[in-house]
Amino acid sequence: MARIVRAMDVRASFWPVLEAGKYLPRENITTGRLHRAGCGGFGRASLSSEWANTLTRACVALATFSRAAGIVRERGGRPRGRVTTRGTRIFVPAKAVDEVVKEEQWKSIEVEHLGDKGFGMVAARPIRRGELVLREAPLLGLPESFDGDLEELMNQTSLRQLDADLRQALEDLSEEQQRRFWSLADSHSPGQKTAAGVALTNALQLGTGGGLLCRSARFNHSCLPNVQGTWADGCAEWRALRDVSAGEELCFSYVDPYQTDVQRQETLELLFKFKCQCPVCSLEREARETSNQTRLQLRELNEGLQLAVIGADDAGYVAERLVPEMLDLLDIELGGSSALKTKALHLGFLLALESEDEDLAKNMAQKAYEHASVAYGPNSDRAKMLQACAEGDYESEEFEDMLLEMQSEAFAS
């Protein structure tokens, strides 16, 4: 088999934050951190020195490329996010959308006031794992002034321009649509709400699309999410990651799930001005430390898989060793999130294919398809591609074209 797995798009080192239409880079991948850890943080058993050296070499290349591309933040520094798309603009020039997908179709969820948390989305009846709970068209696409570096966008001049652009766009909406817009929270403007503050607080980016969605904005944050959003045919779609009981709040994660509680709280305070009190953040002492260590271990495993795709000598061995451990830890710490398992198995598939182990590749792709069907829907582009990988002709030109798309940042996010 030809060696057809190429280096992952370096922009995949971003972990997209689904709130506020922003990207936050994940922790800077540095050779120093991996080297100091001796790569032992990748699993319960330490990795071989050969594998450690492979990671270090790949890490140097990735860190150098990332800095050149301008997508890395220094450790401990403020995040340097982007609100641009992966090659194409996600937030189209502002225009009205005639309707939000009919709310009466979605009787499984309802908006309730949840005390100090404000409004949130709650299950009105038991919801099955993988069930579609909401499909919503955006009320408003965001204007060009929403595009740019996060720090640049957050200065007063840019905020005034964004506010002016949005207010002009709102004039094209009906009174009811304007009411929906102004009913949303604004965590950025002390005192009177601003259009820019509402957009920064509530705009959503979901993979290859996004916009300002009034119902979807009611999903609160949790570090142990039970719903996953994606973009499909111009709408946001939300599915349950596990079985949900009637009356249970539905939440997704606004932040990188592989951060520690301190890092997560810092990000939430910076961008949304609140402190998370979810079950994970409410853990006491030893339990909290165990949770932090597990999430750091998951981050190391995730980075290890990404780096291995760039240049591991024994890609199949890496896939067989790291992916199962990552899946086990996701069961322990993040409720077996099918969204995160899909991404881990997707990387495992690429590694198995690189090693020319078609049986392992098809096994990884089949499992990834099963989890993608839960998190994103069986008819999603992601699930369809993974299913094709589990069944496909790996020597065909069509497969190689599909593989290139699977290695793009849009697919990796």
C-alpha cells in the first residue's frame, strides 16, 4: 500500500471553544514538557525511549510550524484566539434568517430558570443516548467585524465596530427576532447590554458552521457534558451523549475538556465571567486531584496520537497501545463521551492505515463510526466518511481524496 497518510493540518492543534465563536489554542505543545515527563504521562506504563524520541522529534517540528503559523500561545499567557474559519469564513456577512426551526418539534427539551445559573435547557422527558434533541437555524450570521484575532477583537475600537455592524444587521430582523436577540445574556457589558456583548457571549461555532442561535444559546456549560453540537445543512444539531433523565439539565463544554479545573475556571472567567460549579469542579481534594491527573493524561495521549500521525515510525503499535488506553480513561473521567472517542479512534485509524494494517484500520474506523453516529448522527458527513473507511477500497483514488478531507482541520475539530 502506498504511504498516503500525510501530516495532519497543523491548525488541528486548535481545540475549538463552542461558545462565543472563538477558538482558544490548546496548551502550547513544547518539547520541554514532553521531555521532562519522560513520556511516562502517556499511560499507566511508561513508553519506550524510541517512542519518546519519535515524539520529541515530531514535537520540535510541530512547535516550530505552529509558531510560524501564529497559532500558539506561550504557557501561562493569555489565549490568542481566532474567529476565522479553517480556510473559509464561517460567520457569513450578517443577514436575517426567516425562521428558527419550529420549536414545537422539540418537545423533549424546555428552557427553565435554574436559580443562580439563570436560564438553562432541561430534559422534559427521558432522552436516549444519540437522540437528536434540537435542530436550529441561526437567527443571524455575524458580520465581517467579528473576524480577526481574539485580543484584537476585544479592544474598544473593534468592539464598537462590531456593535455598530450588529445593530445595523438587527434592523433587518422582525420585532420578534430582535426580542429573541436581546433576551440573550451579555457577560461582557457591565450595565446596559450591547449587541457586541450579546454576540460574544452567545454566538456558537460548531465544526464547519455557526451563528447566533437563540435556543442553542440556552445550553449551559458543564465539564462533564451530556450533549454534543454539530453543524449540518445550515443548522445546529444537538444530540445526547448518554441517556438523560427527565428534569436533568442539558449541557455542553465551553472549554478544552483536557484542561485541569484551574485552567478551565480561568478560561470561563475570562470569556464568560462565571465560575463553574459542575460535579467535576465540585470534587473535593483527592478526588479533584485524581480528576486533574486523568485529564492531563488524556491530553498527553491525545497529543501523542496527533504527533504520531506526523511522524511515528511504528504507527500501528502506537494506535494499538494509546487508543485503547484513551478510551478507558474517557470512560472513567468524561462519561465515555462518544464525541471524544470518535476523535481518538479517527486518529487511530490514520495511524493504522499509515502502518498498512488494514484490519486494524477498518476496526478503528468501524468503532469511530459507531461513536460518530451517537455524537453527530448516522447521516452526518463524519459518520458517513468513517463508515466508508470501515468498508472501503483503500487503493482507490476516491478513497485517497476522502482521506485528505479527513485530515483537514474541519474534520479533526
